[in-house]
Amino acid sequence: MLYCINVLHGGFAVGLLSFFVWSLPAAIAAYGLSLGIARVDEKLPAPVYALLTGLNAATVGVVALAAVQLSQKAITDKLTRVLVFLGGTAGMLYNALWYFPVLMFAGGASTIIWDYRWGQRLLRGIRRRAEPTDPVSEAHVESLEMDEVASEVPLRRTRQSAGQPDRVSPVNSITVPADDMERIVPTQLEMRVLSWKFGVTVIACFFATFTIIMTLRGTLNDPPRGFNLFANLYLADTSSQRAGYQQGISCSASPSYKPSPGQTSIVPPPFPLKASPQNPLAVYLGSLAAISSPNLPSAAGAVIGYVAIFAPGLILYTGTIGLWKTLRGYRWLTSCLRGVNATAVGLVYSAVYRLWEIGYIDEAYQSGSSLGRDPWWVVITATSFVGGMWFNLPAPVAILLGGVMGMIWFGVVKT
């Protein structure tokens, strides 16, 4: 979001500068951490395992809190509630890169079908054919269908003379509250940076390069370590765009969302250019992968990880800036985003389950085990959730508190 706003107001140079100011501190810290971890033995001291497990348990509570808060915005009716439930359960039952985008596509298609009442009309037509014809009931059904069509006619905004407020003139003269009326962006704030043609070109070029990279990744028998690292992180971040839409879609699709003038037609739903743990983690993993390779410097691996994890979001976000102003006026897109968002929020619940299953680590379970092995880890998770939900405990403080509680557990149980 920060990159998008600065691009629109100051151009690409200002947007990139703000992006580097935002992202480089965490990336440099992750690179320094990787250099330190590379010199640590594989077997850590016992208190460190307790500390890390406490941090993991608190993180699970923070992610669960985020899932609940997103649900409160994403759930607008019974259908979206069902989609959140199905997204969470389906995400726990199976795990693959292609699987989650398919789930989100199905969620978007279901809300389009529901909002346009295609399923109801199909069932009504089947029932009408099965039942004997009755002129009175047939006329009643036709009148109901005409009412549905009339209710779907969008409101039309008419411009008034200078100095007069805008008014909404629907077909049937329905009065609409002022808070529900669509906002008009002043002319001086209209988007002038990108056109929709440029946006389509940028997105098309991205998917062309993505196809080439994935083809080489699958066909090369022994790719260089640097290319393999870039391709894997590039694929991971492209697939994770589903998670990056959650915040923006939950705002733009929520009926309680009231953007300020200048944001309505300018800023699209944000991609994952936010403080996600995966972004500095990519720099950390890239540096470690380069350290284990004799022909690749650690700094080069960190740069590869930095570029690969941010490039898909930056490119797609840049293309979306040009498309969003044109696409946001279509009713089917709003319906689709509502379903995609609800399904994506359900996937956050599945992430809570997967984090829970690998949160406990010690000498015997260095790859991770379930946090349910000891009730104390459940207490830490509940503490971070309750503290953030009802006592405004910041997430970093909750995670650090989890680490302290993990050390308390080690002092009581292991000593």
C-alpha cells in the first residue's frame, strides 16, 4: 500500500525509494542473523529450544487473532460464513501450491452465482417444467423475476451544477442514505499515472517471465544454485498472492468500508507488500543457501532472495494500479472478491493448524512437533490471543512474552 500511494503521488522513483526504506532494515537484519546462525552448531542449548517453542506458541495465538479479526470483516452473510469454514477445513485436509488458488477461484465463482441468483433461477426453471402449468402461478413467478431484475439495476449518479451536492437517481426512485452513496473522487485526485493498457501489458509480461522461469526450473537437470533459489522463491511468492489480497479485499468488499475521497478510485486492494514474515525470511534463507554453496557468496544469495520474494508483488501491484480504476465499477468483480476474500480468510485458519503442529521443537524434534505435547504451550497461545483481542497487547510484545513464558517452563520443568 505504501508503494502504491507513493507511486501515484510522486512517481515510480518515489515509490521505489519508499519501498526500499520500508523493506531494507528488516532485510539487513535477516542477513546479519543468517551470518550468525551459520556459525552455530546444529545442536542448540536446551534453553534455546524452550525459548523458540514459546515464541512459536505465542505466534500461533497472534495468527489466530488475525484470522478472527479478518473473519469479522469478511463475513457479510451466510454464504461467506460457509466459505470461511470450507476454506479452513479444505486447507487443513490437503496442501499444494496449486490447491489454494483453486479454492479461492471456486469461492469467487460461488459468490458470483449466488449474488446473480443463477442457481435460484435454474431451480425455479426446473421446478416450473416439472409442475403442471398454471397461468396464475406463472404470472406470479414472472413478476417475481421482474422484481429481481429491477433490484439488480445499479444506481446511476447524476452530476449537479457547481456548488450543489450529488444526488443518486435510481430507476424506481429509491432513497439511499448518504453514507451508502458512492463517493466521487475530485478531478485533481483522479489517477493519472497509469492507463489500463499499460497495466495489462505489465501483468502479461510478468506471467510470460513466470512461465519461462517455471519451464526452465522443470526442464534443467542440474540448475545453478542461484537460479534454483530464485525460481523457488519466485514461485512461492507468486502463489502467496492469495494471502496478500486479504487485507485489501476485506476492506474494499466489506459493507462497512468507507474510504476517504481520493482512495476510492486510486488505490487497489494491496498485494503482500506488508510486514509479512516471509519477506525477511527469504533473505535469511537465500544467504544460508549461498553459504552452503561454494560458488555463491552469501550477499548474492541474500540479494537473490530479496528480489525473488518482492518482485511478483511489485510487478503485479504496478499493473493493478492501471486496471483497478476500470475494473472496480463492475458488480461481478465485487461479488468475486467477496468470495475470494472469505475463502482466503479460511486459509488463515488452516495456517493456524499447521503452525500448531510444528511449533514444539527440542533435541528430539528439531523439525517440529505439535504444541499440544504440554498444556503450558496452550496457555501461551491463549495468552497472546486474549491479550491482543481484549487488552490491546501489541503482537511483538505478545511474542516476546511467549518467549519469556517458554523460559519459565524450562526453569520449572527441565531443572
